[in-house]
Amino acid sequence: MADVVLKNIFKSFGDKEILKNINLDIKDGEFIVLVGASGCGKSTLLRMIAGLEVQTEGDIYIDNQLVNNVAPKDRNIAMVFQNYALYPHLNVRENISLGLKVRNVPKCEIERRVQRAAEILVLEDYLKAKPKELSGGQRQRVALARAIVREPKVFLMDEPLSNLDAKLRMHMRSEIKKLHKKLETTFIYVTHDQTEALTMGDRIVVLNNGIIQQVDTPYNIYNYPKNVFVASFMGSAPMNIIKAEIKDGFLIFGNVIIGIDSLGYKLNNCKKVYVGIRPEDIVSSYEPSYHFNLIKFSSKVSFEENLGSYKNIYFTFKDKEFCSVVGSQVPKCSKLDFSIDPKNLHFFNYETQELLNKKEEFLI
């Protein structure tokens, strides 16, 4: 096991700056997830830790050793890629053991490691099979086994589940978490999938345009997003964000007017803020948690997504498209009444777009 420390990392390709002053401490044995939209720099960052890309500036430490000039093969890491990269002419045992043979590991030690990896990933019955005889999930497990047998200090995973169907992705998410628990090794995992990030990581690193936006636990990332970007990016149905004005002691957004004294925030000196509302905090009148004494409004329904146990209801709120997550018992309607508990509102500074903390003064 090992910790990984990134200090003042910059990366440019020509005139294009990909990563900007990345500082990150990854703890020994931690499962950390790098998440962001395509092109944000997360895979480039992973490849630099692996030594497959060279940073323009900055230092990378693995297990307290500066590895800037250390070759990938000597960094004691193992990488699992998006595509399985299995040799089609070799069977599962041969694919798993090939890297060890190249390193001249003794035959008895190779057998021990292969057998252990096969047991961990339930591949004992497939060691003689060729990759073409395996399902997508089984091939991914072979790729993981190939990484395990190296017994690395750090596992690097670059969107390893993106080629799998939805059901298999869900299964493999739990398998990788179980693997991490068994091995107790540092895992650094890249994904663009917010659900993967929230369900798998001990901590999440949210990247946007090469800049770290927030590093925190899944709970804090979701419930206390540091800024508007994190709030609107994280979550299978992201936070609804709308501009609000403050006049004469009242907060005004859409067709809602509410006294600011009841919000638990000192907004007296603010003229504008961004208001964030999680979709699950917008409750329809058909649900038991709907209350008449909360913020109330009505809106025409644009469309709905029926997801079995719940629905995503999309509607226009002022000039913004909003989403509400409601129970499956809510009937199909052209118009719905909604309520919001004021304590579930999030407020962001209008200029900096940073989250405002309760009972603090923010001047604009």
C-alpha cells in the first residue's frame, strides 16, 4: 500500500493547458474517484501518476518517493484500462500471468499469485478459456486479475466499466468495491459517471477544465457542493439552479416570494444569489410530504421519465427547466402543484458562485 501526493501539477499540450495547479493528497489504502466531464483532464492526470504522460510542472510522490523520473514499470502501480486489452490467442491463465513471466518471477510464485487472483475474482473455472468465450464482465475481471497479480502499491483504473451494459456496470461496481476491501490497497479510479463516483469513492475529486473544484466525501459532495458547478454536475438528476433577487427583505425566484429571515442565512446585504434545489426536495401534492405551509407553486409539466420506483418530472420554472423526483404513484398530469421546504434550499454567491454557509454575511 502507498499514499500518492500531487504537488503543483500543470500539464500543457502545446499552447493548451489541460491541468492547472493540481494539489492532491491520496491516503494509503484510500479509494479515490476522479470525476468530471469529457476533456476535464482526469484521464491525463491518471496517466501522469502512471508515468505514461509527463507533467509540464510539479511533483508526483508515490509511497514518499519522488517518481518524476521513474519509469512506469518501476513505480509499483497497476493500471486497468477502458478496453480490456486481453491477448485473444492466450487463455485466461496466460493473460493473467504474462506480465509476471516478462519480469522473470519464479514459476511457483506466478502460480500462487494467479490462483489467489482467480479465487478473489471467481475465475477458477475460466482459467483455460480464451477471451472470446467470456462475457464482458468476465473479461473485465480478467483485466483486474492481471493487475492484482502484480501486487502493486497503487491500482489505477481509467473508466473500466464504460463498455459494459447498465446492469453489469452496477454488478461490477460492487465487485470492485469488494476487491478494494479485500486488498486494502490504494485505488485511484477515473469516471465521468456521477453515480459511479458517489457509490464507489471514499472521497471524490471533482474536476472542471483542468481545475479541482472540490475534494470531499460523497455525502459532502452531494449535500454541501462547494460551488454551482459541483451542484449542477453531481447527481443522477443534478441540482436545479436559478438566479434569485433580494428586495425589501424578500427572496424572489420564479413565482416564489419568501422572507429571508426564515431561511437561516444572513442575506440582507445581498442583491442577487443563486438558489439550488435538489430534485428530490421538490415534492408534488400527490405525496405525503407535501405541506401547504411550505414554499408552494404550480407549473406545467414538460415531460416525465418513469423509472419504475420513481419518476423524474420536468417542468418550466420561470425560464428554466427544472426536475422533480417524485414517487411512481404520482399520476400523469399536464400541471402539478409542488412544495419546497425552505431548509432544503442551497445558496451560492452570485459573483463567485461559491456555496454560502448558514448564518454568515456575504456582501455582493
